[in-house]
Amino acid sequence: MRLLIVEDERRLALSLARGLTAEGFTVDVVHDGAEGLHRAVEEEYDLIVLDVMLPGMNGYRVCSALRAVGDETPILMLTAKDGEYDEAEGLDTGADDYVTKPFSYVVLRARIRALLRRRTRGGAPVITIGDLTVEPDAQRVLRAGEEIVLTAREFAVLEHLALHAEQVVSKREILEHVWDSAYRGDPNVVEVHISALRRKLDIPYGRRSIVTVRGAGYRLTAGG
Amino acid sequence: MRLLIVEDERRLALSLARGLTAEGFTVDVVHDGAEGLHRAVEEEYDLIVLDVMLPGMNGYRVCSALRAVGDETPILMLTAKDGEYDEAEGLDTGADDYVTKPFSYVVLRARIRALLRRRTRGGAPVITIGDLTVEPDAQRVLRAGEEIVLTAREFAVLEHLALHAEQVVSKREILEHVWDSAYRGDPNVVEVHISALRRKLDIPYGRRSIVTVRGAGYRLTAGG
DNA sequence: AAGGGTGCTGAAGATCCGCTGAAGCAGTCT
DNA sequence: AGACTGCTTCAGCGGATCTTCAGCACCCTT
């Protein structure tokens, strides 16, 4: 799956690219509208993530231009919530979906998946760690076949851990992926949710699948 | 993928930038060492192509300076084959690969791809010294397949030794790498942690993998 | 063999880090 | 409006970890 990200905020673009690459997408990034249009025309992408506010040529114009030349690649618009640009306008120009900033990585990923699913059959793969099963599309978790009900945040945290099973994931990294980038809160929220996760999916089953690595982060592991 | 090219020969820089841009990279070009260092620190790149012979500040110094501040961006060095600068020196200062001039574009591109693959696909490589396995991403150590729990500091010290296996590493060097640069404490801390490491991963297994080299430092070795 | 230097290690204090219960808050549903 | 749910913040506890220190052991030199 090839994605094109057109986003002038380098930090954001980089973090999106890294996250999506890690999940198996092939990601190209450009930082201005004209270049984005050029690339979109030259290359074949499965989806384009397009920021509205761009130097030179804004996202709406890129989008319209693409549709004008008959390009049907799904477009996911990123809009700021300041009212200057609104959702309707984005959809009018031919975008398939939009996400307002600030957004969390998980939200964006979910929307991307939804758009891709619309085209191709089959969604995100199910992740299995020992007898723990994480179903991203169903937002459902099973321990030994038994369903465990999680809240949205809990699920997002678990999913991120599951995507990096057997590796240490820092609290900072979890914050960056699960919370929106504007979040400036205490890393303690992560601890609170980890605590909740353990209460639901480790303690009742006498497991220790979420391991604390002091000074480093957490590791979701099959053993334990 | 964002590349930074630091190259003073304008013709060459331009042609590389053109070629790489055409292949989907987003390329920035600067023409001297100091500016290159500045950009590399300010921005996030996926890879830096760095000429050795530069006006003002040569490539080795740029490379060393970047590594010194903890920047781990892959660096591909370009060296002239005139003997004044050699390959070993480039690698010593922390470059990931080097290409000698004159080189063909395809060779350079192949090297760039190889470096990018190394980073993106699967993280840090697992290190094996005899039956000792160090997994940087999982912050985990195995002796003969059996997991050994280490603290953060212990792991950091061991990892550093493992990265320089079979070589003598001085206490000063360990201090500089494992502790933050502001640390002004006693080098005895290193001894204390070495002691702890031996207690956990040598003594229980009757090994002597961490060898003291009096007056010089320590050596992690497969034999013993 | 003595002496100085270097390294080792057990213990203790200080510090840092993570966990968790509870309360406040915001959004949603009834 | 009121109740409910989930998210975040806060504060205190408990414990792991780091560092310092001091005495001992060992090695090399003289």
C-alpha cells in the first residue's frame, strides 16, 4: 500500500510517515502543495493524505486539480478546526474524508484503513500475542477466546503495544501515537491506562503479559 | 524519505539532488560543513550524504559533532580516493557507510537504499556474543536462551560493551556513553555496575565473559 | 616481600520511578 | 436536567535503583 503525505509541518509529517511505515505502508512525503500535486500525478498511490493549509498551493486546490484530471485516488484531508476552512468545502472539492487537527495517530490510521477498505477487500490484520487476540477492525480483544471489554483509550494503548510486541515501548512513544499531538499532559495517563489494562486482561487470568521495564517503558510479551 | 546532501561541488550536488528527487526522495542541499551541521541538527532527516572535503568544516568533523550530540541519522560519506582521507577514519567518526569518488549514481543510490532499509525495517540488530544475546529493542538479555533481568543502567553498560565486543572499553568511555554528559561522579559507579552484571550473567553460569583489563578497562568476550 | 595502586563488593542512604485509589471534569445518553 | 461513562489529574505510597563510601583483595613493581 503506497501513501503520499502532503504536509508542510515537518515534525508531523515525519511522525506520520514513521508510524505508517512501521505498519507496512510505503510512504512518500512532500511538504508543499505544488510538489504534492506533481507527485500525485506522476506516481500511483493508494491514498493521499493532504493538509489543507499548505504553502504555495492549498489542499483544496490540489484536490480539485487532481479530480479535474480524472485522478480518483482516495484523498484524506487534514483541516485545522479554526473555521477558516470547513469540512463541506473539502468534500465539495472531491475529498473522500477529512480529519480535523489536532488528531491522534490512531484516529488517522483508522480513517486511512476505512478508506482503503472501501476500495480493497479486507482490513487490518488480527494480531496474536500468546493467547491474546487483538482485532483492530472490530476494536475487540480476546484472552483465550474470551472477549474482554476495553474502552477506546485502553484499546488504543493495547493495540500500539501489540503492534510492537516483545519490544519495549516508551511512555513518550505511546503518548505520541495514542494521544493527539497537541496533548501536553502528564505521562502518568499512560500509567493509569496500563494499570486499567492489567486489571482487565492480566490479573483476572493470572498473567503478566504487560511488563514494566523501569526507566524505559512497557513490553507486551507472549510469555507471562 | 528526506535526504540532506552536504556537498560543495555545485554540479555534483545538483545532479545528485535531481536524480534522487526524481526517485521519490525529498532532498535538501547545502554547500558547506557548518551549514550542513546546522541543518542536520535543526531538521529531521532519514539520511545524510556528507562529503569529506568541505570548506570550513570537513565531513569528519560534521559527522563527529552530530554523533556527539546523540544524532543517529544514518550518514553516508563521500570520500576522494587520494589518500588524504581514508575509509577507516570515516567509519571511526560514526559514518554508516562510505563511497569513494568517483562513483556512479547507481552505486550511490544502492548504498542509500541499503542504509534506509537497515533503519526502517526491523530496528536495532540483535547482538550475539557466544551464548549471550543482547536485544536492544526489547531491552532484554538472554544467556543460553534464558532471560536475565537487568536494570536500565546495567543494560546500558552491557549494551555498550556488546557493541564493542572483544575490544577493551575504558571506564571513561563507558561513563561518557551510558551516563549523560553532565555527570561528574565517581568512575567507581562503573565498577559497581560491572560487578552487578557479573553477578547476574557470569557467576550463575560459571562464566567470565566480562574481563577486566587492568589500567585500561573491560572487554566483553565470547570465550570464558 | 613490602608497598602502592587498582579494582571489587557489601551496605546504606538518597533519589527516582511507577502504581493506584480517588476526585474532578467533560461529553453523551436517557 | 440528571445520570452515566470514560478520561485526566492529583497525591501519597512503596519499592526498585543508583550512587557513595569504606574496607578488603589482588596485582604489579620495586
